[in-house]
Amino acid sequence: MIELAHLQILSAGLFAIGTYGVLARRSAVLILMSIELMLNAVNINLVGYAAFVDFDEATRSFGQVLVIFVITIAAAELALAIAIILRLYRNRSTVNVDEIDLMKW
């Protein structure tokens, strides 16, 4: 039987993998994918908490509504970030974050 602790361990593992991806990768696309992995780990944690903790029906559905809100914000963030990355690639011919010094003097 799956318990809340199992979902929290899965969520913590996915969040740790995402954090490693953000800190270790140099490609802006891979960093963006790692951020999305971290957001999905938060969603798993929210759904698990809403499903397993004894709440009334209105509060249980609030957790699912919050997850839908996070997914919507993540989709908007992804679209904006991909547009910025494509513009940087067209201007600089690279998506490596170490080589992009556009904001430096």
C-alpha cells in the first residue's frame, strides 16, 4: 500500500535531481527542464498531501486546484523562457549559459 511517506520520498528525490540539474548543467534548455522537474516534484507532494491527510472534501479539492494552478504557471514560464532562449540562440548562436554575457558591461 502506498503511503504519504512514499510520495514524499519520491518528491524529494525528483526535487534533488532537479536541483542537481540546475546547478550542474550549462545548457539553458537543460536548466529549464530541471526547473520543470522541480515543479513536478512539488505537484506530487501537493497531490499526495491532499489525498492522504484527513480533510473535508472542499479542502481536498483545494490541493488539486493548487496543482492545476502550478501547472498553468509552469506552462507560462516555459513558453516565456523558450522564447528568450530562442532569441539568445539567434543572436549569440549558443545556449550555453557560461558563454552568454549579454548583461555584462
